[in-house]
Amino acid sequence: MLAKYWKQIGFIILIIAVLFNITLKLINKTSLKTEVLESAKYMLEQEENNNNTEK
């Protein structure tokens, strides 16, 4: 009986996995403000490192 319904069972498992993945991404989503601040800090650090190596 399992062999008869293997496509449906696999499809249901796939849907559950996709929904679980989307839910986790929504829960752990970082805010845009945090992303921008982290990017700005990184760019400043890289610029300081470049200035220090040029001297």
C-alpha cells in the first residue's frame, strides 16, 4: 500500500519541509536597520584597514 501512495507521501513531506523552512526564515529574520548598521561598520573597518596598510 505504501508503494501505491509514495508520490503523495513525498509531496506532503516536501510541502511540510518548505513551510518549516519559510517559518524559520521569518522568525529569524534580521531587520533592515540592523543589516544597514552592520554593513556600515564593516565598510568603515575595511577602509581603516586599507588606510593603515597604505601608511
